[in-house]
Amino acid sequence: MSTLNIINKSPFEKRTLDQCLKRIGAGDSVLLIEDASISAVSGTAFTEQLTAAAAQSKLYVLQPDLQARGFNDASLLDSIESVDYEGFVNLVVTHERVHSWL
Amino acid sequence: MKLAVLVNEGPYQHQASDSAYQFVTAALRTGHEVMRVFFYHDGVNNGTRLTTPPQDDRHIQKRWSALAQEHNVDLVLCVAACQRRGLVDEGEAKRNSKDATNIAPGFRISGLGQLIEAGVEADRLVTFGD
Amino acid sequence: MEEEEYQGGEVKKFLYVNRRLPHGTIYALESLETVLIGAAFDQDVSMLFVDDGVYQLKKEQAPESIECKNFSKTYRALEMYDVEKLFVERESLEERGLAIDDLLVDVELIASSDVKALVDEHDVILSF
């Protein structure tokens, strides 16, 4: 039973990332979109937390959102996979349900 | 797969409507069916035909309307949310004695039941909001 | 609210996740409207209150003071719509200095670590 969790808030502004990560478990995935995409950049205050989360959940970032904000795949944490919108659709299809943490 | 989308924010203010649009077009491109896009909360503001964004900017409403026309995507605005925010079609104008309509082509106003129905009938429901 | 009925016959398990305070934004009120419609469509409806969502159930709300509708009474009427599964996360209450006695309806307390299992039981997750 797996859930695709979508986060769209900057972790520097809202606690959504934290609130989501502490309530998900094995088999669940997290997709970082919109303002949350910048969480996927390495060397931030959230790097450690995301690296730890990646041990039990698959983490993805929506590449166009990251690119729009001035970052590319080279800036990403190793544990985070970059997807485009088609990849986003594929994640929705391959998980049993979608939970948008608004 | 049969997908449905919920949009909870209006155009321009928040990226939600843009993200939803990109998601829907990618889903159609990859051979999935998008049975409905339901607009709720301020999301109903995507359905007014009276916006005039600057020419060098995207036209969010026209983009949605084109999607409805070209791919038969059902664009539904929540009636209760519309009444609160002044989104009006012919029926609503008559019912609530309004002197104008502003609904854009391809959109229709209906009840929240359409959201529940989308949740039941689609294989996945994806929400975009703030 | 207009009368609507779903003819399809299929029943899915809907989980409404409420994470925001009432009154500051309209999400709590409009979510509640969705819950009622979902129940009227004979769907299996559960509600989960976590983070600031627990404030939606706080007793003694008096938004008349800001000329807003007091919809908190509607949570008490949920039972009449067969919406009986209200879950509240214990940690969210504790973080905010609240206890179960501060809430205006009977709820089931669950631990943060149980949220995943609850989500996994449901087909559709709606969070506004």
C-alpha cells in the first residue's frame, strides 16, 4: 500500500516537509513541487533530514519547478530523483493514492 | 488510466492552476484519460472569461478552455464557491437575478457532487492548491 | 445546499485530512461542505484532524466577533450524516496545549505513528 505525497511549500517558510515526513513510512514516496522544489538542493539546512528520509521513502523533485527557480539537476541531493511532468504522471499512476499536503 | 484533478487556487496568484494544467497536458500526452478537472475554493476564478493578462504572459483561462475544446476535458466550477465569488453562467444569472454572466467557454457550473463523483470514478485524484 | 445523488453505486473510502485553522482561510468551511456532500453520496467518509486542523474542533468558537459564520456547530451534526469516524492526532493536540475535553465532538485519538496506517486504508485522500 503506497502513497505519493506531494509537497509544494518551501521548508524555510512552512513546516509541511517535516509534517509530511514524520507521518509516512516504508513504500511511500514524496514529490517536491512548486516552492518545495528548492528543498531538493544539496547543502541546505534540510539536507540531513531529506537524506535520512530517503532511507525509507523514494524522493522526487519536479525538474521544471526547480529550473524555474534557478537550479538544475547538478545541484540536487544524490538521494533525490528528478522527474518532468510526464514522470509526475507516471508517479501518480504507479502509486495507489495521492496525498497533497496543502 | 482514468485521472481526475482538483484545483483550489485562482489564476496568477498561485502556481496551482499552472501546475494542474501542465499535469493534465502531460497525462493526455502519455495516453491517460482526464475525466474531469474540478475547480473549488478560489480555483473557480480560473473560469471567468473577463481576464486580460498582459500579452507577453500566459492566458490561463484560454489555456483551460482550449483543453476542454481539443480534448473534451470536463471543466467544472463548484456552484457554492462560484456564488460566493461571483462566477455566473446563464442559469445562475437567472436563479440569482444577476445582470451579467462571466463564465468562460468549456467550463460549466455544477455541484460538489461532481468532485465526489470524480473521486469515485477516477482511478486517481490529484489535488493542486496552496 | 442543493440535493444531489450519486447513481453509480460504487463506494470508495474517502479520507478528509484537515490541517488548517478555521476562520483565517475558507478551507475548513468549504472542506466541511465537501464532507457533507460525500456522505450524501453514500461514500465511506472519515476525517482526520492533524496539525492546526485540530483547532477546527475547538469548543466555544465565536466567530460572530469577526462577522463570520459559526460553522463549528456543523461538526456536531456530522453524526446525522453518518460521518462518525473522526480521528484526531494526539501529538497535534499536545503540541498546542489542547486536550480531548477542549473538543466539541467525540473523536478517536490516534498517534502520529498510526497516521500512515489510516491513510493506507483509504482510496481517496482530500486535503484542502
